[in-house]
Amino acid sequence: MNKLTSSKNSSILLLVALTVALLFALYYYLLLPKLDEVEAKASNVNQLQQQITEIEGQLTKLDEVQGELVNILTLRQKVPETRAIEKIILDMAEIEEVSGTRLESLNFNNYDTAVAQSEVTEPNMVEKAQAEVNGEQTEADENLPVSSIAKETLPAELKLVTFSVEVAALDFTALDSFLKEVEKLERVMKTDTISFSLPGEQDQLDEDADLTLQATVQVTTFYYEGQQ
């Protein structure tokens, strides 16, 4: 009886040992690699999340930089870094075509620098308007257009360019169109004064008389010489 019991106990112990060995083998060869794989994947996920967070941060900074660049470009269109007188002349030529007016003359006052010393390369770029850019200042300074804005009230880096344009228009509608087109320009333009003259009664009776409306418009614009 004792031998039978001992044999039975031995069988139970052997079965337990085999079960433990089998469980250990399953854990070591099957479950443990899976756990390591899960841990590795979790680590990869964390790294990817960190990378995504870093990329999102970089994209945010990039958007901010692009936004700043857009703002700077927009501001530079409104207030350029230089006098950009060539651009003013070209704008006036385009406005002349759009409004159906005729530019008779275009005179600049750069205040501290003559037009000839600016970036203008072709003084008669507005050929139809017979625009004359006076770079030698043959007239006295008091005859040049002067803005109503006092330079002393502006920041030192903000400079003025004032120009007067003589416009010939068939009627007030064309003149109004000219003024509105000037206001639409991206560059900041301040209309200082507008004066005009109408044909006299005698001219209206004369079939050969010129009945166009003559107007002189003075405009002040700005440029900024601050650090970039």
C-alpha cells in the first residue's frame, strides 16, 4: 500500500513538474517574446508620438514664420524700402489708361535727394502723359510739391515722397475714376490737394476750343529705411 501511494505521489510530482516546465517553456518561448514585442512597439509608438509632436511644433513655427513673411511682404507693398519712383510712374501710366484721363506732367519732390539720384533710369517712362521727372531741380524749391505732413512728426526712418500730377479729363467722372484708382494702389497714397479749372463760357462757344477738365493732384507717399 505504501509503495502504491509513493508511486502515485511520484507520478503527481512528475506531472506537476512537467506542467511547470511546460508553462515555463510557453512563457519563455511564446509569451515573453510577445511581451518584448509589445513593449518594443509601445516604445516605437512613444517615439513616433514624440516625433509627431516635434514635427507639429516645427510646422507651427514654420506657419508663424510664413505668416510673418507674408505680413512683412504686405507691409513692404504698402510702405517699400526705397523711393520706388519708377513704380509710381508705371502706376500712374496704368491709371491713365484705366480712367481714360491724360497725364500732362508728373513732378516729384524727394526732399533730401534729387530724383536723378534715385532709381529712375528712364525719365520719360509715361510717354503718353509727357511726364517729366525733374531730377536737376531747375525750379526753385518753393515750386516743388510739398506735403502737408510735417517730416518732424514722423519717425526718422519714415521718409516722404511727394509728387504732383497734372491731369486732363473729359469730365468729372473720369477725374473721379483717376482719384479712386490712386486710392486703390497697394502702396499708401495720401492725396494732399486737388485743384481744377473748367473751360470758360467763351471756350464752350468755340468749336475748336479744348473743353477738357484740367486738374492738378498732389499726392504724398512713404518709404521706410529701418533695419530689415
